[in-house]
Amino acid sequence: MDITHYIVSHRNKNVQLNGYNGYYTHASRELAAIRKKVGRSTPKGKKYAGALPVSAEDVASKPEFVSLLLLTAERAWAQAMHLKSLRTATGPTETLASSARKHIVSRLQRACKISQQLLAALSDRETSHSTEEDFLEAHAYSSLLVGGCEFERRRWKECLRAYAMAWMVYTALQGSISERIRKEDLKDLLSTVVDPSLRYAAYKMQIPRSHQISAIALQFLPRDGNDDVLSLINHLKPNLMSDIDPAKAASPASKAAEADGGSRIVTWRSRIVKIEDAAISQALGDVEEASAKLSRLLDSSAGPQLAKGKAAAYDEVLSASQDAVDATKHAIDELGAEGVGSSDARMQALQVTRTAVNYGLIGWRVGRNRILAGEQDGAVVETSTTKGLTRKKPLLAEGKEAPMPEGTKRRKAEGRGRLVGRLRERVVLYDGILQSIDSIKELAGVAADEPLMTDLQAKRSYFQALK
């Protein structure tokens, strides 16, 4: 039984290509074939008597019964998502009519009912011959559907409780040693479904964004009646819940900011912005740490260092800066999805932060290219020599070549082709610098800043002249 991979593979293969309605059609065809295989189809000429419940004995006798329940639940889920996509094509989900929302919720409740039937069948592990991982996967899948149903019903606390259980189980399953568990499927569900839903429901519950997803999941984790699930989670990942401090749910970056006496701030020109998003604060902390490490490395280098070696030291700070850019963009997209306008103070603060972190990233890229260009930004063309004889060996009186003294090495000037090749590489670096400067002008708020535009134009003229 590979419940998680079965669900993820079916959704990725069908929803991406054919949409939710195509997935519904595919699940119906596959469901009809499985019903015939397990003997649950209605013969021709007879009245449909309704689906019989699937027991643990049925699962033990034919594992296809698991696929039967999964496809039934997935078909109902696909129908609900298709209805939702049709209703929300012309506006946000808040404008859904009451009848449309009830129809969507009824389909999701149908999927929840089927998933709970699967969970009940796999709970009897001795009879159904299921493993601990099978039971946990079924429990997480059921929680996933329940969370989606409560999400549509706008019951945010129940939504958080369901998604918290799914988060805990999927995170614990990543520590499983079973080769059947595919870690990429678990990460896919966490990153695309569970984490965004937890964050949005937490926002609706007015929980600060500085709280980590793990702390939110631990806070709303339903413990009553789930002793068997919690014991299995602790068995797979003993330190999962103990490593999360519910009293201080802020991220490491937020804790560091509190230790410094306040939140992290970003300064861009005359604007000072307070960072409230935990992911951005953490990424900016990584940038500061990487830049300090780079400065120490360049300052402590004894003697001349190869340009490529110095440029390689920029990789860590460039990676950290890119993470800060991605975190800022993700925070802006989240606010936009929540309907927050550009005039909102939070959105404006994030836009300023986005300009600042993008400017910093571009600055590090230009710095690396200047290192690769050489001394004085490549204004001086260094000539090098190569090993080899500059003339023929002297001839003896007999017409034979005289032997060269031992240890003697002669050098000749660098060839014109090799010199042209180095100059072409330098031109490519200048092109990259010029493109980086031009991209700064496209950042929000830069075009209206006349002193900054004048400075950028002067730098562009400088590197254009070098080119």
C-alpha cells in the first residue's frame, strides 16, 4: 500500500494535464474497472443497491480495495475542486453563493467519509495486514481532506487542527526508514497544500506571521483520542515535538531580533522598514552572516589570490541573497492572494524590502564580476608569458645543436589568440555588469529617485567605457 504516492502521482498526472474535471473523469473510469475486479460492480439489468462498506478483511483479501476507496474519495475531491474553479473563475472565493459553497462542501464531506472508512479498515493492522506507515498515511490523508472541507466552511480552528495533524504525520514519515516511503511526495504535499493552508488559516485566526509553521502545528495538534497516532509519530521521529518550543513560537531570526532588543529592520535610502515576516528575517540574517564571512575571507587572504578563487567566495552570499529575494516575493504573493491592496502599509513595506534585497543581490553579482575582471576593474590589460623556447638552440661547430644548461627555462610572450580570448571573457563580464545596472532601474521606486538614477547612469557609463 502506497497511499501518499498513489494520491500525489494521480493528481500530478491528471490535474496538471486535464484539470479537475479531467481527473474526475479519469477516476470514474478507473473506479469502474476496479469495481469489476473486486466484484463490487452492479450487473447489467439489476438495480443499483449502493456501495457496501469496505472492512479490514476485504483489504486483507484484496489490496485493490484500498485503491477502490482512494479513487472514490479522490473523485469526490476532484468534483469539489472543479466546482470551485468554475465559481471562482470570475472572482475571489469570498463571493461564492451559499448554494455553490454548500455543493462544494457536500462533495468534500463525501471524500472525508470515504477516507475515514479507509482509516477504520487500516486501523485493525492485524486483520488488514497493514503496516504502521500505512496507518499513518491513511490518517494524514483523512486529515488532509478534513482540513480542506473545514477550509471551505470557514471554520478556521477546526481547519488548523486537521492540517496540524497532517503536518505532523507527513513530517514524521520523512524520518521513516522504509524504502516504500517517497520523501519527495511528502515534501510536495507539505509545500503545496499543508503549509499554505496552515499559514492562511493562522492569518484568519490573527496569529502573527512571525510564528513558525511547526509551532502552529504543535499548538493546534489534536491530542484527545489520538494516542496511537502520537505514539507512532514519536517512534518515527522522537524529537519532532520536543524540539518545538510552543511558548516561543517565533522563528530563530525573530528570537535573535528579540535578543538584540527589537525586530530586524531594512534601510533603503531614506526609508526604514520593520521586518515582521519570519522567513524574510531569517533570510536577511543569513545574508549578514554570509557577507561577514566573505569580508573576513577576503581580508585575511595572504598575498595575491587568483580571481576565480576570490569570485568563488561570493557563492554563499549570493545564495543567501537569492533566498531573501524569494522569501520577500512569497510574502508579497501571500498578501496579494488575501486581497490586500498596494496602498496597504504592509504591502508597501514589503515592496520597499523587495527593492532593497534585490539591490543587494545585484550589488553582490556586480562585485563578483569586478573581481573576475581583474585589477582596477580590468582597465589594465596584463600580459603573461608562457613556458617555451624563444629561439632555436645554438649550433656547435659540427652543425649539431648545443645542449641547454640543466634547469634553464626560457619564456615567450603570450600569443595574440590567447590574449584576444581573455579580452572577450572580460567583455562578457562587462555586459553582465551593464545588464545588472539596467535591472536596478526596473525596481520599484528607483525610477523616481533622481540622485540614485544619476549615480547609476554614471556607473553605467564607466563600465561602458571599460567595455
